[in-house]
Amino acid sequence: MRPLILLAPLALAGMGSLPPQGFTCALAVTDGASTRVEARVASPAALSGTYSLWLRGPGLAIEQGGPFELPAGGSAVLGEATLPAGATLDGALTVTAQGRATACPLERS
């Protein structure tokens, strides 16, 4: 299996300051007319690794993961889902890069 190569501009805004591992990641939840969930990763330096994502909600059961590559200054949405407004949601995103597994925080807006 070839890794997904993502060529997107760096989008660290809204993902907090750069932590010690050198990249940011988040399970971003946006509430509105519907509830949108995005698994995001960004890095100022080139980065490759793997991710594991699981989400549970009404009519939703997602378990996915795999390799990813980011160019320097890259960002990516590794997975996404849309649920009815106000839906109960449970999930986790783990990114493994540079020999370290990072549990990514939930960010709700």
C-alpha cells in the first residue's frame, strides 16, 4: 500500500501552538446545522507516519487508519464525518510519527 501524499498549505491556526513532538493534530468538532468532525494533522517540517481514527455516533461507526505524508508546511484532513446537529459523539485520533504515538486532543467549536 502506498502512503497518501498530501500537498496542502500549512493550517496551524486553530490547532494550538506547536507541541514538543513538532507537529499538531486534533479531532476537530464543529457544531452548527450539523455536527462536523475532522481528523487533522499539520507540520512545519516534512512528516510521515501513520494514524488511527475511530468515531461512534448515531448511525456512525468508523474505524480507519493508515500511512500519511506531509510536505514541509503541509496539513491534511485524515478523515471526516457529518452527524445530525447535537448528536452524541465519541472518538479518538492517534498519530504516530517520529517514533512516538500522540493522542490528539478533541477541539470543539
